[in-house]
Amino acid sequence: MSTNAAAESYPRQRARTRGFQLGRPRNFHLLTDRVLFIRSASGIDAAGSLWSLDLNSGIETCIVDVRTDIPSSTDNDLPAAEKARRERMREVTGGITAYSVDSTGSFAAFAVNGIPFIVDLSDNCVRALPAPGPVVDPRIHHAGSAVAYVIDRSMYVTAINADAATCIAQAEHEHETWGLADFVAAEELARYRGFWWLPESEGSLLVERFDESNVDEWWIADPAQPGLAPQSRRYPAAGTTNAVVELWVINSIGERKQVMWDLDAFPYLATVSPSKHGTVLELLNREQNLVSIQLLNAATGELTELQCRTDTAWIDVMPGVPSIDFDQQLLEIVNDEATDTYRLA
């Protein structure tokens, strides 16, 4: 460490490293013989690249160097929805910030500056995917055959070798959104995504649709740029009207069916957990002291309630659960009031 670095104050170090997040490996994905992860080049470099660690040799390899492999890899032109998503996730880095991998570990998909990319993990060949606009949250199909993403509040799918993307759910007005998490889910329930490939189907997606038409409108000014007009935001303040949140099963050609539940009784879609053993939804009432756990029939869109429970205070939402295990048993983390702790149930 240099003399200047050693003498640098803690506040300056924290600011320069963005809370000591830069240069830290994260977003791990375990494959048979290696681990994928995101890391920037140093503790002062904000641009994340995709790396792999060989589990046999211990050798690290940069699969996608965002500085050299991606042209114009700045974050200056991110879609507004992606900026909001990163803010809610407390994301302080740039470049590659997230990625998805198919079930065999053959391909990975990601976006940089709103452009979707796919990398062949056998030879590290990177190429851009077709998209008619800046994309948010690209997710690869478990078979590695297609990638889905959101553009301007609408849902798109493209085959990995296609020349164009297909819109399978089009937003019909400015307050309608397909494929993104609604405000309450992202800000309060730690659910940051709004669509999922269904493992039990060949190419169908489970897609959130929300409508904020009746949500109160707030106007947010930027004090750092007083010359700009305030921006309109739909904000569901406590006690006011929430967005209408729905789920739809949509196939690759846009055929869809709605997943039906009592939206008045359970306005909050807290958790969606797809797996090859079954797709489970967690629904909350407005008071958040009643939860209904439902099993989805992807073929029909019908739900079967697996469990309904209450809490004297409120239900804590735990990312990753509830889910169905390989024995077709429901896994859940519950608050055990008798022992004042959480336990797996």
C-alpha cells in the first residue's frame, strides 16, 4: 500500500470505493466445474466484468472484460427503469451488474448500457442480441434457446440466433407495465424482478403486469439540477391506493392466460419461486399479517392453496422461500414466537 493510500482518511476511502463494494467478487453462480462471478478490475474501478474460477486448478479467467469486449460500455444511457431497479437494489457499480445462466452452463446473458448480450461459455465469444430499444433485466431460458427482457414497459423474447425480437406483451398506456416488479414489491418486499421462465414448460413465461393508473402522482425535483422540470412518479404512500398487480402465463407467441386470485384480499405479490418441482407464489394481505402460499398449474394458470397462516404482528418475507423441494414438500422460513427466532418449516 502506498503512503498516500495508507494515510487516506476513512471517509475518502469509503467514497472512492463506493462503500468498499468495488473490486469485490459477487453474484456467484455454481456450475459443475467452475464458479461464475462479477468483479471489477480493482477497488476503485466501478465497471463489473464476468469472471470464472476453475474449481480444479483454482485459476481465475475473465470471461467478459467490459472495458475491452463491450463497445461503448458506459452507463450514461441506462433506461429509467434500470436506473430505478439499481437504486432499489442499492447497486453502486456499473458495467455488468447482473447475469443469468442456462441450466447446462453453456450460455450467459447480461446487459450493458441497455444492450443485451450473450456469451458462449465454451469459448467466451460475446455478441449482442437484437433489441428494438434499451433493455432491462435480460434472462436466458433454462435450455439456453432464448432470452427475455423488458423494453419500455413491454415484454420481449428473442431466440439466441434470431435477427429480431418478438413483443409478447405490449403496454397499452403509460401507467401499465409488463415484466418489472411493482414499487411495493421492489422497495418493501425485496422482489426485484417481474418475470420468470417456467421450468415445467418449453418456452412459457410467468409475467407480472401492474397498472398504476389510480396510484397518487408525486412530482420529484432534482436539487442538483434546478433547471430541470420535476419528474412525475406514481407513489403508493401508506394508506393510499396501490397498483393493481397481476400475473400472466405467456408463451413465445404471445398467447396468455391470467393467474387468478382475490386481488382485493391479497394485493401484494410477495414472492415467486419457480422450480422444476413446482412454482410457488406467496401472496400477502394489505396489513401484511396474513399470507397465502399457492402452487401454480402452469398449463391452466390455476392456483392451489398449500398453506395460509397469520401473524400477530406481520409476516416477514424471506427471499428464496417458500419453495417446493425435490420431495414435493413445501419449504418455508417461519417466525417461531415461542423461541423468538426463525426456523425452516
